[in-house]
Amino acid sequence: MTTTVLFDLDGTLTDPQDGITRAIQYAFKKLGEQVPTTAQLLSFIGPPLAVSFTQWGFDDEKTKAAIAYYREYFVAQGMFENEVYDGVIPMLQALKASGKTLAVATSKPQVFAVTILEHFQLATYFDVIIGSELDGTRSAKAEVIAEVLRQLQCEPEQCVMVGDRLHDMVGAAAHQLATIGVTYGYGDEQELRQAGAQQIVVDVASLHTALLR
């Protein structure tokens, strides 16, 4: 029986597209690089920033500089250029009322995740909120999930991970957690299935139903 639900943040609970892509564009501009379009930057939503900038072709030094510039914008305004997906609050309310333990497991720095969840009045629904450290440690999703399991002292077979990107599915598999992939975020069905998602839902209403079965 599932007693604990772990949620990714970006692309699962909230839609952070505007804030994240604008912060990345700000970083490119500060570095004197050609600024990509919003559409070109959607792949940045979900994975650790260092991974995404490296995949773009930045070396370690430029990646560190890009992340620093990104955070200048993100802390000042980008984290609030975000919105909660329709249906998320009623879903969280119903899950808590049913006795579920809820957690956030995100690769976003924990300090930012807490601030965002508090700003949108979501933090009170969660027993723990775990993310990466600002120095880049604990950024792999498997490491984040390990810390959630440690703090909650819950058995993997009692947990399910909900997320929109392959990293969520792979991280959950490392701990033998059940998985639900959501396609209303930034990963498509093919990405999620190839990463091992055991169930796919297309909207928050379907996720709500799946989690209360």
C-alpha cells in the first residue's frame, strides 16, 4: 500500500517556464553569448542546471559563471515568475485528508524550493521538502530521494515518485520506488516510458485519481 508520495516540483506541481527561461537568457546575455529562444531552453526545466549548461557546450568555468548569473535573476524575480498547475491544491488537500505523507524531491536548490512553495502557500502540505545544496551537491535525483527516505524513515515499497522528466524516473528506480510520469510538464510520454515510468497520466485530474486509488 502506498503511504508516501514524493513530488518533483518544476513541471509537476508548478509551471516555472517564464522564470527559468528568462533567468537562463539573462545568464547568456551577461556572458556575451547569443541568447536562445524560450523554446530552445525548455530542456533546461527539470535537470540540474550544471548538467544542462554542460550539455549546451559550456566548460566547467563558464557553467559556474552561468549558474551565478542565472541565480542573480532567479533570486530577484525569476522564482516568482511561476504558477501552480490547476488542480494541484485540491489534490494535495485530498491526499493529506486521506492520511498520505507528502514530500517534495527536487533537483532545485532546497532554499529556492522552500521559498517558492511558501510563496504559493503549498509548503504546509508537505512533511519534508528536499532539494540540492547551493554548492551543487545532492543534485542527482537519486541523492535527493535518498534524503527524503532517510528523513521520513519510510520503506521504498510504500512510496511513489511523481515527476515529469526522465531524471525523476531514473532516480526513483535507484531506490525501487513506484513511479508515475506526468505529461503535462516538460517531458513527453516517450521520454518517461523509456526512463521506466510505470504509469503515465496526462493531467492533474488523472494524477489525483491515480494517487487516491
